[in-house]
Amino acid sequence: QRHLTIPCEMCIRDSFSRGDGSYALWVIKAFNGRSMEMDVPLLKLALFLDPRYRQAAIKMSGSNSSSNSNGNGGSSSSGGVVNNVTKGMAALKTEAGKLAQKLGYSEDETVQLYSLMDQYAQNRHPFNLDSSTPTAYWNAVLGCPTAATAKHELLAQLGLKLSVVKPTAAGIEQVR
């Protein structure tokens, strides 16, 4: 795929160097439009439940939030970063709660799910396993002797269900 990237990159550079940035602007607009089409909370949750991208999904979910309670516009200060992580986890939990309700989870199970999501986000046991694919990862979590409780199974089952979702076109593609 590298052979496709170089000509596109060269065209964009040439477009700007000639003083005609119209092609480059068109490419950026196309990428951003595609990004907005895929800015779906369920895709962000699927991205979060892929252990390779959990931290990126938290940041993306927090920074793309349209409401900003402190009015700092997502500043890069340490308070802004913490606030974005908090907002990101809140957005992911909201989506997980909606999905859990549709899957028939009880209110207590949904509260447990939120706690497990925090453990998973912090890479705590049993969520600190290595695996090459999300399906293998969640099956390993289910097979972990110390995690073989119904509690851990809640998040693992959700992770397995969403491991078939391919969130490759989520907001991470956006050109800024």
C-alpha cells in the first residue's frame, strides 16, 4: 500500500507548492467527511474494546465531545487532558450501558460493567494480558483462572461481541 501513499502525498505537496491548494483541500475535506460519517459511539466502544487501541479510543471519545463543561476547548493543559480522559470514559460507559441494556444486563451487572471498564482502561489484572487479536484477547480473559468469575465475564462477552466490528474508519482517520 505504500505505492499508493507516495503519489497522493506528492500530489498534495505539489498542489501546495504550486500555490494551488485546491487538490490538497479536497483530499482533507474527503478524509474529514469520511471521519464524520464514522463518528459513531458504538464504533468508539468497539475500538476501546480492542486492547491495542483502548487508550486511543478514550482520548478520541473525550476530545470529540461537543459539550465542554469547563469551556477550555479541550486545552492541552494537564487539567484538560484529565478532563478529556474522564469525558472519554464517560462517553464509552454511556454507550456500553445502552448496549448492556439491549443485551438484557441487569442494573447491577451494568454497574459492574462500568467498574470493569475502568480496570480494563488501567490495564489491571486480568486485563493486562497480551494477545494478537481482540478475539484471542477476550478468550484469554475468559480462560484466566483468577478472572473466571461471572463479573469479569460481563466485559469479556461484550468484548467478544464487538470484536467483529471493524472500527478502522473511526475518527482516528481525521486530518487536522
